[in-house]
Amino acid sequence: MSPILQVRNLVTRFDTVDGIVHAVNGVSFDLEEGETLAIVGESGCGKTVTVLSLLRLIPEPPGRIESGEAMLYEGAARRDLLKLSEPEMRHIRGGRIGFIFQDPMTSLNPVLTIGEQIAESLVEHLGMDRDQACEHTIKLLARVGIPDPEKRYSNYPHQFSGGMRQRAMIAIAIACTPEILIADEPTTALDVTVQAQIVDLVKHLRTELGMAVIWITHDLGVVAGLADWVQVMYGGMVVERAFVDYLYERPQHPYTIGLLGALPGLDRKGTRRLVSIEGTPPELMRPPSHCQFAPRCSYAFDRCWQEIPPLLPVGVRHEVACFFNVEKGRPW
Amino acid sequence: MTDDRKVLVRVEDLKKHFPITSGIIFSRRVGAIKAVDGISFDIHQGETLGLVGESGCGKSTTGRVILQLYRPSSGRVFFQGMELTALSDGELRLLRPKMQMIFQDSYAALNPRHSVGKIVGEPMVIHGVASGRELKERVAELLALVGLNPAWVDRYPHEFSGGQRQRVGIARALALHPSFIVCDEPVSALDVSIQAQVVNLLQELQERLGLTYLFIAHDLSMVQHISSRVAVMYLGKIVELASRDELFDTPLHPYTQSLMSAVPVPNPKVERKRRRIILKGDVPSPAHPPEGCVFSTRCPLVIDECSRIEPEYRAVRLGHFVACHRVGPGW
């Protein structure tokens, strides 16, 4: 295994009329070839801004990538995505990195047919001519499970159902056989039975194409069957990262423990009260000076209010950013 | 079984068809969306009946038709023995305090120009149950009851977070001492950690005030958590209804089974071993539901009969109803 993407100390801010929003405050992670990383967190935790920053899709202004680097590897050579020019980035987006978003209706162009939108990417990145692109598009549509691909080629997005639109988005994303697929809450707007179809499709394509996947979600359930690594974010920071089994078996950060406790699981009997995390998510209007979770944390002590806990290993393939050892009931 | 308990709400063969019209000046009816198409069930005093289904299955319409926010196309609804479907709007208004609703989108459900105090107090003003100082006291009491600071009466909805706004909606629903509340996806728009807060609040209030809930949701695990009995809807029909434990332990309808198998479990080891029933295609349009069984176009167990004859909704065990040709009486 070799790394394909290495993100270090990413800081992204937004200038708004109310002040500066500190959306991402020093995020670092590695992605290895063919691996699936899930980024989990609630709204406003910075999970989407993190990947939009990597893709350089943050509108500037108001957004600003303050610092950090994002190395994309090509064999031994590497390039910092945050330093590339716009034409170079265009080559990477849709070429080496494919992406799908939550709402396919706003991501697809309503006045172009589905086929044209997929073919566009083939013409642009792979230099195919119109006929080749059309033929290849029909193959792609069939591959993502759209019935009647020849007929569907000339349909417009509004003629597709939600699940079919997401399939079309996936076809665009994988058109140029990317090495990384970034999926930002791709199933949140879908019904569970359709969600199961889409997750199943991505799993198949991942093995077929050997892609690495970054899957962003707020749903710890979906991630359990999909990810190799899970990274939990809170207040623009990574608070815990672990190999998927360890995260669910022995969550270490009080926030992760709370999130898992708040889930009503089908495998548990529902007589108990759900564990709720009191309070509300952080406002992000000030740069973090202490643990972002401290105001809602029942384990918080003096130190949590004085410094930001660094993300440190607590075991094999398991890192946590917390001063308190929840299992032992005392600070580390 | 809960069948010996007092029935608070009874629904009999309820239908709600929305007309599809064509033409701008002379509009004529060209078809109908069969949002709710012949459903029957009881809701017992003090229980939570979960109503679960995917988008467009008619679960929200069911909630609204029960409260007579939409008048049904046919069928009857009884509340405390009174036939709501036979009452005039004026007569209904007298009953409204007893039956309330909590909405999914708390931002849309609260008037942005009214302070929280006015929002929560308004039902009491309209029904003339409190005024002046008494009203203020009652509003403060309600805010405290749902876990909000009573000092916030003069704040406006935009000053609250999603979870807090949902609490305001709950306080308003409780203002007139209702006995029955339709909760229409009350936590779907909230973050996981906030969902738990609101669900716990709803359960506490039910225990303290003896409320009866119709809990509408698409999240099966949330429905399992909160309900005493669960009804599963598909394309305007109830396909299965049973007590919570029975439904989740032995689901009989193939749709219920596939719905359950589609819900991801937050446990990687279980997930890896699970065998999913993955349904093909999408839900058909309620304007043109399939002949026979509505689920026949996607059903993994479909036989000839299913596309010709509509399966009867019947009890296969005490309190366990199912509408499927493939479920025999011996199950």
C-alpha cells in the first residue's frame, strides 16, 4: 500500500458579515490506494469544507484556504493540490479525482441531457470524439445500473428519479476511471431501499476500478459496512480516527461515544433511553483555543479549557484527540 | 396484546385522492394521485403507533387526514368515539385542542415574525383558555416543560437552533392539554445528537402527560425505538401492522423484510456478514399504482396472482395484520 493523498494541517475560513467562520482548523489525514476513508460528523463540523478545499471548489471570496498542503501522489512524484493553477486543477477534477454530491438535482445541469453531461467529461479529459463518447457513455450508464441506457441517454435530469440521478452522477464521476472517488453524503436525500442500492453499487465499482473512496456522512450506520477507516470530525477538527472495527468496538472520544449512543439500532431492543449529547454544536466564530467539545463534554476538566488536545495514537490504528482516558476514568 | 385497551383513534377504510387536472382556463380532471388508498387501523390510548414508509407512500397525508387538515375522499375517522369525518369545521374546532401536530420542518412551521411567547401562547388565546398574566405564566411553564429557558419568550425562531425550534413546536402542541399528537417526522431534519434529545423529550412527555402519539417517520430504527406498535406503508396502503417486537422479530411482508434489511446497522462485524435484499427500481407513481398488489413490481417473491388480485389486509395472528398473498394463515 502506498499513499495516494496526504493532507496536512488544512485550515479553511470564511469571511462573513458577522465575522470569520473557522470552518476547518488544521485537518490532517492520509489516504492509501484503494482504501475507503469515511469522514463522519454533524452539520457544520467541516467535513464538506475539508473536501471542497482539496478540490479547490471553495468559493473565494468569501472562502479562504489559509494554510496546509494536500499532496496527490503519482508513483513517487507528488503535487500539492492547494498550489496548482486552475487549468491544472480542472485536469484533476473529474480526471484523477471523481466526486458525487448529496443533491444530484442541483449538481446536474437541467437543460442538458444526462448523456451529454457524461459524454462531456469523456471529451474533455480523454479526448474522445462525439461518437466514441456517446458509445462509451451508454456503457457507463449500463454499468451504473440504469435500465435502457440507449433511451435514457437523451433524457433530462427531471425525467430521472432521485436514485437514478445519483446513478447518473456516479457515471460522471467514474467516467475517467479516477483513482479517488469523493462522495459527499450521496445517500442522505434517498430512501433506505434506494440508499442500499447506491451503497451496493459504489462497493462494486470500488473493487472493479480499485478506487480509493472518501465517503462523507453523518450516518454512522452506513459507514459501518463500507469504510476501512473512520475519521470523526467536530468543530472543524478531527477528534478521532480509527480502523472501522476499533471505532465501533472501543470508541475513545466522548463525542464519538455520544454519537454511537444516540443511535437507535435495529440490533438493540429499544427500551433504553437514547444517550443524548446535551448542548448545541460550536459556533466557529472564534479560532479554537481549547477543546471544541469541552462545553458539551461531561468529562471536561481544567486542561480541556486551556489547550487544544492533539490527535495522538492510543493503540494500533487508533488515534484520538482527548486529554481524558474514558476507559480508565482519568486523564491519560 | 394491547387490543383490550381503549381505542382513542379509529381509522376505517380511509382514502385520500388528490385530483390531477389539466388545462389552464377550463381545468378538467385527468386522473388522481392515490396518496392514501383504503387504510384501517386503531390507535390505543397511551400508545405510540409508528407509521413508517418511504417518501411518497402517503404517511404524512395519513396524519393530516386523521386530523382532518385534509378532508378524506372516503372512509371514516373516529376520535374518542366521535366521527370526525361527519363533523363541520366549526364542530371540529371545538375538538382541535385535544388533537395536535408536530411538524418536520420547524423553521417553516413557526411564524418568523412572531416571538416564541406569542407562538406558544396563540393556541390559548384562540381558544380563550388563558389571557393576561395567566397566559404568561402558562407560556413560561410550557417552555420549561420542553427544556427551554422561560426567559427566552421574547426571542424569535431564527435565534434558536433546529433542536430548540423543534422544542418550541412541541410546547405549542402541548399548550391546550391534548390527548393525541401526530408527530410528522419530528426528528428527521435534526443532527443525530440532537435527535436523541428530542426523542427522549417526547418519551418523557408521554409518560408524564399520558399522551398518545402517531409517530410518522422514514427511519425504521427510530420508529422501533419509540413505538409500541408499528404500521408499514407502501404506495398508499398499509402492508403490515404488528406490535413493535413482533414486527421486528418476525416481519412477514416482503416489503417490511427488505426495508429492514436495507437499514444499515452501526456495527461493522454485523454489516459484513449481513445479506441484503436489494430491491430493484423505484417506487411506482401513486398516480398509476400497479394492478393487484401495489408492491408486485418490486417484490422478490412475486407470483402470477400478485399482479391480478389485490391481497386482503388481514390478521394472521392476534394483532398482526399483513396484506400479502405469499403469507399463509399457517405463518
